[in-house]
Amino acid sequence: MSSPTGPASGLPVRMPRPRQPGRHRRPEPLVAPEGAPALVLAVPGAPSAATRSLAEDVVSIARSELPGLDARIGFVEGDDTEFPTLRSVLTRAAEERTARYERAVAAGAEVKEPDGPVAVVVPLLAGPDSALLRQVRQSVMDSRVAAELTDVLGPHPLLAEALHVRLSEAGLARADRARLFTVATAADGIVLASVGGEEAVQAAGITGMLLAARLAVPVMAAALDQEGSISSVAEQLRSSGSQQLALAPYLIGPEIDPGLLAAAAEEAGCATAEPLGAYPAIGKLALAKYTTALGIAPQPQGTPVR
């Protein structure tokens, strides 16, 4: 039996485990701050059920990494019926924040009037595409909502990992170089396909160097939206000794017509992997853009805790 002050005499008392001091102490789990801005994923391209499913998977990954996160999806080319536009999603987020504040005031709570951005908008793009980013920026401006727009997700080592996985899934690369797992159809040259012109090619090239280090084969970036770019790069790889090429889309998926990718692979005479899609790294990178914008990014593993 217990007394008002604790367990009765003679019963074991469960004491809390002391926190481990020093650099090896586990960091406290990160949660979204109360009243934090929403993370709004800006999805480019023509919306579809498949695109919506992909975006939902990405925000689900982000929510699992940051409990309490208010994550929403806005379509750059939406219709506000089946696919909410980025503009309407931002407007609704602002209205909901104002309504929460007014309810709190009406209830007599001492609350500070909300300020700062209503949302952090993260473009669902692996690399820079000035035309698509212009659309995203215009939608944010048209909403007349205080929102912060982040950079695209790449370049980043996690995207090189995602590309490696997609190539291995298609049987075009070894899944694990350390184990020397051989694949009969493994490519000896990779064409990294991007969209967004020369700027996108240069950005993709950075991730391409990381991918080349993982696969130990040459990787060259090319632009899907520049006529002849893919075939030209494929020819360069062949002239330098590569015979079995693969096309690796440096794309998440919604930003291009799938037919464009298939046509480019046929023109270059090589097999192709799937776009990055909702690979877990995409959700993690979207969240990293959000937390960095708010200054609440978690400490990297191994960083001393002072």
C-alpha cells in the first residue's frame, strides 16, 4: 500500500536513471516547438494521384523524424479541389494560426500575438530549376502570407546514397561495394539526368562525384531539358571506355513527364533506374531544410554536448 508521500515502507522504490554526462550522453529527442511554423512541401509539375501519394510519403517521413510537426502539401499547379494549391495551403495555415490566437485570447489566456513566418516552404526538388522555383516563389508571393522559402534538397551525400540504391534496385549497380557483390548488368558509366539547364547540371555534378566514389565508375551529369545533352554525355562516356551505361535520374519524380526520361534513355541507348521518389532521405532532407530555417536543427551524431 502507498502513502500520500510515496510507496509504503519495505516496497522497492524505482529511481529514475541518472542522465549520462559528457560527450556520449544521448541527445534529448527533438520535437517541434509549440506554435512552430508549418512545413509546406511545394510539389511541382502536373498533380496526380501518384504524385500526391509520393508527397504524402515524404511528409510522413518528416513527421516521424520530428514529432508534433505540422506538415502540409501544396501543389504548384494544383486546382484547389482535389489538389490544393500552394497559395491556398499557405493562406489556410495563416488563417488557422490567427484563429488559434483569437480563441486563446477569448479564453482569457495570456498569449503572445503570433509573429514570424507562418510556414517554411520546401520545394520538392533535388536540384535547382529556375523555372519551377519561379513558380513556387510566385505562389508564395500571391498568398500574401509571411513564409520562408528554402533552397532545394541537393546537392547532398544522402542523395548519392539514394541514387546508388535506385541503381542497385534496377540491377545496374552493386548494392554493397564493400562485399564486392557483383551484378552481371552493372553499369560501368552513369549518366546523371537532371532538369533545370546548366545550373542544374553543375549542381548534379557535385552529387555525381559522391556517387562515382561509391560505385568506382565514372559519372557525368546531363540535362534532360536540353536537346542532345543526354546523348552527348553518353557518347563522352563511351569514348572514354565505358560500354555499359545507365541513366540515373537526379529527380524526385513530379517535376518531369515520365515519357521524357524514357525517351532520353532510348536515345542514349542505355537502361534507366527509377527516380528518387519517396526514398527516406528525401523526407529527412526536407525536414533538415525546415529545421535549419528555424534554427532548431538537431546536433550531428558524435558532437560533444556541453
